[in-house]
Amino acid sequence: MKAEDTCFRTIVEVPQWAEPMRADQRFVLLGSCFAQNIGEMFQSYGLQCTCNPLGVTYNPESIAIQVLQALSTGNPRLATEKDTLQSSIFSFQSSWHCWWASTLLTDTEEERFRTTIQDTFSELGEALRKADFLFVTLGTNVCYRLREKGMTVANCHKVPGNHFEEVTLDTEACLKTLCGMMDLLQEECPNLHVVFTVSPYRYKKYGFHGSQLAKATLLLTVDELCRRYPEKASYFPAYEILLDELRDYRFYADDMIHPAPAAVNYIWQRLTESCMCKEMRQYLKDYEPIRKSKLHRTCTTRSK
């Protein structure tokens, strides 16, 4: 499907960026499954991209914590006594985990795991300082906090639910958290531009009405962020493109909730048309045969 094909559907207008992305720039993507999907698109074209090194993260507080800890790791000026990286590491069911990372990062050996987590946060901090663009995809305004410490976690690691308090963040709380993140990024990464998106994935566990309220909270938050940081923050309407432009279940995965590959590819196309310079679009076109060859080799390897 082509973006310019308007027959039987509406088109979500995406303004052309005045200063579009270039292929020689660096990108970091953090957040929900949608950030992972788009980040993998960047990587598949050989672009300089760091994508969710700590795993998929959904709520504003967890994303902001990851950014703060990444920038403060190895930086005594930003280090705080409360909620340090080492305090986020714990043992559960004979394995070591980090409350601010996903289950993808785990180990049975404590010191090795502590080193891995420290290095991963340090590498993310370095990537942020070198990056030209940070894409942040917000999934929900619901977060979970440890009852004992009050610490917000990025992943519950299958620890029993009675250890957590479920908290629904309102717009004010989301704004406070993300403004703090933006202020830190402006100070530590002055050349970085932050692109916010809201994940089109709907959270069935909260009920579809509750999910829509969560998305509304995030959309209001991002809109205000872009007003407060007009030179440093912008919004890309991935949420609206899927829900308003691709209003058909063929654009959803088998669970009828996650975007299907066709939807991810289409939103990627809209991103390239509106947010990338002419030379970068040509680079993607020239790189496409290489990308297809790599994908074919990967599929062949998996099928063996």
C-alpha cells in the first residue's frame, strides 16, 4: 500500500520536518514494543542505532529512570544516594535481576550480572550523549512500585504481585517525570532531539476503555511537552496512523491488538517520507537489496 493512495480511507497528515534526519546521524530508541519494532527497522538498514538495550519499557517513570541512571553511571555529579543502580539489583529464584531492566538481562552469577548491568547502563549513557535523536515510545500510564522501597520498576520479573503497588499516573505526574528527563537531557545532551510517540498497542488487561484513558493521558502529556520544549521535542503520530488511517484488522497481529508487520512497515514509510532528508531516503533505497539479503539469510538459518 502506498501512503498517497487515499481511496476509501483517511490520511493522517504528518508535517515535513524543517530539519530532517540524515543517514550519518545516531539514533536511540527507548520504550514499548513499538519502539522496538521501529528500532529494528533502523538497525536493519545499517544505521547507527541503539534500541532498548535494557529491554522493552512501557511507562514514563521507568523510561525516565533508565535515562537518569544511564547518564549518571560513572558520573558522580549526577549520582544520588537514593535508588542507585546497585540497589535495583536483586536475587529471585536462583537468578539475579535488575528492577530497571527486562527479563532479557539475568544471570545466575551475581558479580557477572552486576558488571553486565553496569556496562549496559554505561553504554546507553554513552549512546545518548552521542545521539542526534532519541525516540521515546510511551505505552501506558500505569506503573508498578515496590511496596517495601517505593521504587518504580520496569519489569516485575514474575515476582508475586503482593510485592507491588499498581499506580496510575495522571497527566501532572507524567509531565513532572518527563520534564525532569527533558531538563537532564538538555543539560547532558545539548544536541539531542527527542521524538515522542504513543504506542498503538491497546492494553486489554486494563479494559479497552481504561486503555483509551491511558492513551489520552499520554497524548495530553506529550502535547504539553512539545509546547514546553519546542526546540527539543516533537511528536510523530504513529498512534493516529494505525487507529485512524489503517482502520482494518488486517493491520493487526493474530492477537488483534499488536500491530502487524504490514502496519509497522507502513508507519516506517510515513516516517521516512516526513522526517528523513532526500539523501537519507535514497540511502534506504540503495541499501534495500542488502537488507533483503540479510533478512533472507536470517529466515533461512531459522528454518534449518
